[in-house]
Amino acid sequence: NSKDVINWFNNLENKRKSSFIQFDIKEFYPSISPNVLEQALQFASSFVTITDADLRTINHCRKSLLFSNNESWKKKNTESCFDVTMGSFDGAEICELVGLFILNKLTKFVNKGEIGLYRDDGLMVTTLSSGRLIEKLRQRIIGVFKEIGFDIEITTNLKQVNFLDITFDLSSETYKPYKKHNDEL
């Protein structure tokens, strides 16, 4: 939430010597495959008990049926009814689980306190100043997402970003509310 991200920003050291890396997972919900969900559940099972009944329920809830003009809608490139539905509590929980799985993979080479993810939007801070090292980090991040099965858009060397509903500025060490042009308060 916004409060947590503000606390994270306030606790960053060396803001003026840092830069942001911002990324967006393309088509996050539809890109969550049965295999990705299985990997995320295996990851989660190292922290909590997930019973066979839990797994059956979670997988059964992935069966999504939509109808339009008396015809059933089918997901592209598959005959399966597997889906992570956008706009549902259940779909959001699956995204959170997959997000934690992704963050775990990224923190193999990024400090936990330097990176965060909200659904399909990620934000990271780095003190790397060498263009070559930042590009190497960018490629590693892209590689992790490709390995899992996601495509991302990633931008590096940012001093100011809009994340959630906040604009963060490392140069001035400030933040302020942000809203998209067409959004109403």
C-alpha cells in the first residue's frame, strides 16, 4: 500500500546517489500458467502447509467460464479453462502469491530492501552508477522473468517515478501524491 512504499522510500539511504529501476509485467494475469502457479505454490509450501485439498481447491478455482451471446469464451492458445481472473479477490490473491515467488527469485541477486512489487508493477532502487553494471542488472532481471514465463517492460536510471499513487524523487528526496491525467479524486 502507499503507506508502506512511503516508509520504504523514507528509509532509503543515499537517495541522491541512487536511481530507480521500474518494471511492468506485460499481461500479468493471463500470463500466469498452470506451471507458474504450481511453482509458486511449491515455493509457498516451504513457509506454510498446503494440503492436497487446498491444491485441489486452488486449481479448481482456476476454471473460469465466461459466456457472450450464448457462446462460451475460450482463452487464446489453449483448450484449458485455466484462468486467473482479473478483478476478483481470488485472482488478486493468486497474483500476490506469484509476486512473492518472483521477488524470491529476484532477491537471489538484489537486496530485499531494494525491490518491491504490486501486482504487475515493480520498483527497485540501486546505487550502481556504471551504465555497464546497470545494464547487466537489467538483463538479469529480464532473464528471471523470461525463465518464469513473463515479458516485462523495464526502465533504468530514473531519478523520479510514479508508483501506485505517489511520485518519488530521489534527487530532491521528496514524494508527493500522483494521479493519472484522466483519474478523478
